[in-house]
Amino acid sequence: MSTVLHAKAPASATWKAGDRWLLGVVLAVITFWLFAQTLLNVIPAIQGSLGLTTTVANLAVSVTALMSGLFIVVFGGLADHVGRGKVFRFGIALSIAGSLLIALTPSKRGALTATMMMGGRIVQGLSAACVMPSSLALIKEFYDDTARERALSFWSIGSWGGSGFCSLFGGLMAVSFLGWRSIFWISIAVALGALYLTRDTPESRASDRGTHPRFDWSGLVTFVAAMLAINVFISQGPKLGWFSDASLGLVIAFIVFILAFFRIETRKTDPFVDLAIFDNKTFSGTTLSNFLLNGCAGTLVVALGLVQRASGWSPLRSGLLTVGYLVAILATIRVGEKLLQRFGPKKPMLWGTSITAVGIVLSSMTFLLIREYAVVAFIGFTLYGIGLGFYATPSTDAAMSSVPGDKAGAAAGLYKMASSLGAAFGVAISYAVYTAGTHIPAKLVPHIFWGRQDNVGLRFAGGVGLLFNACICVIALISIMVAVPETQPEEERAARPQVPASPSLGS
């Protein structure tokens, strides 16, 4: 039997959000984190099948998370004004369109192939920018107290669990008789299921609907320009040369556009990014830690790429290293919810981040023989999953609980922008550190590497790239310790009606 919860919006006073609706939301979230993110592991197979250039293939991997991060605040704010349900359903429709473009991309047709692949990936990123903030805002609107914490746990299962399963799932599909295109046909079917399960969602908007502010195009343009400049600098730095004229030009462009962005946003009455939200210390610290923890996605890219390059493993075999990560994160997300209810958000966030850091350190032990490394990395990825499971729900709840209801869409957009941009920049920086490490002369590499010596450059570079992610965790720990309170303020807890805990999804 499903526990139902009171919606606070007048338009939905007679409607109850149950497990069927929540399952639809989870499926919508999965269309990005599971299906769209499979390219992290299957792009070599897709590149060979379609005849894509290396540049286009690399862009196809990163552009989806980048587009999501760039536009997620736009659609989060839009959802507050035009309706969160409308933006949510529009996002699912975009997911279907993006997956269809990729599934139908013809092989080795030059510009047409590249255009359809890149177009599909861009549309998938815009889909995520619609679905993630609007679904979080709807959960905040329709759920309260422990029931909201439970709903956020299942939302986290869709996002964190989907990201944990994407490498293995993509590898399985790529080597099966169904082929890599089946990934995106399945994604379309899941998106259609999400539309059906959430078909009766009542509309929800911010309470202040009397005004219709002009859209802040200048803020959007300067923000997008700044983020694109720094992303290209990070991802293409090894190829361009870190101190080349092109690289220095990108850095200068980033500084100019980001300064212009802050100048514009502080003077606008209706800015593209409501910087006033960051006056809330809890929201700021939680969002920063979320950015950093998502930045650790570079751990997966470096470790899986390393065993493929240095030891000749297949994508499927390397993907098996993440099985423990998948199982752990799915098993511990609800544990994180219970820890939140007992201890408040700060302690489980600290515990989760610390466990994640330990897991990454284990995965950085690339000096071992491949058999020993596989065991240690498997344990490391499992700890990584446990840590993220502890962290996910307390972090999301702390961020969304700390902002007023009329800012829910914009706050959710900023929080999930941190997720997407963190992942995009984390992967780019980790790979840049990894690539730079391969150019270090062999005589400077410590004499600690066991076994083969012809690949010590790769192994050393991989270890450095992975330790970079451990350092990110340390910064995240500091932000949590400084900004997140031990418990929620009494006035906030008193304002939230007490709702008994709900049974598991599908019961």
C-alpha cells in the first residue's frame, strides 16, 4: 500500500502523490543518468561504427553534461513561472527526441552523421536541464518531512544509481547482439513509461505569478560564454598547449565573461541566476560539496580508461570493476535517508565524503600488478558507492530544505547545475591531469611500480589523476564542516507537518 502526501499548491489540493507518480519521476531521471551517460564507456564502439572523428567523439561524450549544466538554471527558473509540470513533461519529450536522433544516426555519412550525433547529445543535455530541477521542485511541493526524504532517496537512486550502472549497462549492450543503438531505443521506451506514470501531475508554480519579467539574455550569454571558454581550455589544453596563444585567449575570455556575468547579475532585478540564494550558508556549502563530489566522476573515466590502455581490457571487462559501486550505492541510499532522519544532514554528508575519499585512494594504487589492482580497485569503487549513498539524500534534502518554496525551481536548478558542471569539469580536469602525467620522463617516475615497466608512464599518470579526485573530496569535506549545520533550524522543522514513513517503492 502506498502512502500518499498532501500537496501544498491550491491547484493540487485534491491530488495525492503516490508511488506510481514517484516511479515515473525516477524513470524520467534515469533517461539521463543511465542511458545518456553510457557514452562514457561505449564511445569507442560508436566511433568505429559511425566513422566519427576523435574530436567529434570526444565532444559527444562531454557536450551532454555541459549543456545540462549551462541551461539547468534557465529551465529551473522557467519552471517556477510557467509551471513545473509543463517543463517536466517537455524535458521527457526532449529525451525521446534526443535518443531518437542518436538511434537513427547513419553510419559513415560524414557531416550528416556528426550532425545527428551531436544534435542528439545536445538535446539530451537540454532534456536533463528540464527534468532535474522541475522534478526536484515537484517533490518539494508534494512531499513533506520523512516522506520527502524517502522520495529524494528514490530520486537519488535514479541519478546516482543510474550513473553507477551506466558503464556496465553500456558495455553489455555494446557487445550483445542488440548493439549500441538498443541503448537509446530502450531509453525511449523508459521515457514513454515516465510520461504515462506522471500523466495526471497537477500544475505547480511559484506563488508570485503576478509579474512577467523579461528574460535575462545578457546574463545567460555571458555565463554560457564563460563556461564554454573554461571547458574548452581544460579539455583541449593538452592538445593546444597550456601556454599557447589559443589557451591564454580562452583564459582571458573566461575572466572577461565571468566578471561581466557577475556585474550583470548583481544589477538585474530578475537575473538569470538569483545570486541571493547563495546568501543562504547551508545552500551554498551543500551545493559546493555537491559540485565537488560530482567532480569525482573523473575517477571512473581515468580508472576504466587506464586498465583498457595499460592492460588491454575490453570495455565490458573494465566495466565489471564498477559492479561493487553499483550495488553499494543502491543499497546505501536508503541508509543515507535513515542517517539523515537520526543525525541531521551534516554527519552523514561528512561520513559519505570521507568514505568516498578512501575508495578513491584505493583505486589510485596503480603501482600494483593488474590482478592485485583489480581487487583493490573493486573494493575502492565499492567504498566509493557506499560514500555517495550516504551523501546523496542528506545533501539534496539539506539544499532543498534551506530555500523558500517560491525559489524551489531556481534552487533545484542551481543545485543540479552544480552536479552537471561538476561532472563535466571533473572529467575534463581529471583527464587533463592524466594526459599531462603521461609526458613526465620515465626517470622521474618513482621506482615503486610492480611488474611490467613499459607502461609505468600510463600507470603513474593514472595514479596522479585519481589522487586529484581524492583531493577534491578533501575540499568537499571542508565545505561541509564550515557551512552545513548539525540539524535543521527548529522553525523550519516545526513548519513541516509530520508524516509517517512510507513503504518502499512498488510495495
